[in-house]
Amino acid sequence: MDQWATVLFIDESRFSLNIDSRRTFIWREPETRYLPSNVREIDHYGGGGLMVWAGIMLDGRTPLHVFERGTATGVRYRDEILEPYVRLFRGAVGPEFILMDDNARLFWSTNF
């Protein structure tokens, strides 16, 4: 239990606000791809979506973070996630702190 108490698991998910997630699966007969009943008009420019992030530990959790507009770049991730949330948990746990970011490669800075 003591070892698991030092691990912060974090992950993010993107949610589409449009019914078109660009992954439509249909069952159709062979050679009927372009029949009007199998063609669906989609909106490539509307709807949008949002990216959310959160973390959990044995004895706590982070607040749910919603990325406002745009994509989650490395700079935004550092400024909106690592600095305000992860750094806080690391400070509370101490040098035994382990960050598990959905199977991402290990990265950590001694200056963090």
C-alpha cells in the first residue's frame, strides 16, 4: 500500500460534441458502397469537441481539467497540467513520487 500511495495515474480523453466522430461503421452488402442508402453526409467543420484530463492516486485525485479551445500542445500541457497539478502532488508525496501518464515514455526534469 505504501508503494502505491506514491503513484499518480493521469490520462486524458477527447470528446466529440458532434454525432459524427469520423468513425462510422455500417454493414452493407458487397459492391453496394455507393448506393444512396449507404452514403451519409457528414459535417467536417462543425460540432467541435473538447479534451479533458484528470489524475488519481490511492488517497486523492486531481480536479477534472478541461482544455479550453485549441489543441493540447506540449507547452499547454506543461502550463495547464504539469505545473499546477502534477507539481502539487509531487510536492505532497516527496521524492518517492511516480507519475504514470497512460503508458507514455518516462520523462521528468530535475528542475521540475
